[in-house]
Amino acid sequence: MAAHVRKGGTLEKTEGRQCLCDGLLAAVGLGRGRPRGVVEPPVVTLGQDLGSLRHIAPDGGEYSVEAGVRRLSAGLVEEASASV
């Protein structure tokens, strides 16, 4: 948050927000540790597939990773594992 303030932002505008870069790194197991043992929470995105949002969150509200994965995997058929 210090970098945000240093660049002209206000501390109040950081409340409840996190760094996108840190969140994406946390999603692949490279999250940074924070003071008092807090671990950066992961951020998962749908990339550029914004058209899916109207199906996942038709009211424009929040949506879960589970809803995103369910939408992205709709219609996929799971192949049976080959026996060795």
C-alpha cells in the first residue's frame, strides 16, 4: 500500500483491496507473507472472457471461482483414464 500512496493515491482507497500482481502470484503458490503471519490471498481471473460474466453473475455481483470453472468446463466430457 505504501507504493500506492507514494504514487499519489490515498490510504483510504486501499481499504479492502489487494495488489493484483501479488494475488496472481499467490494463485500459483508464490504468495508473499505479510506482517503478523498474514498470507496474500490468491486472485483468480477469467482472463479476457468477459462475455461469460453475464452467465456467471447476471446481476453484476460477485461470483466464485467454482462458478467460473463450472461455466468454463460446461459441455466438456471427462475422458476415462487409460489403465496401465
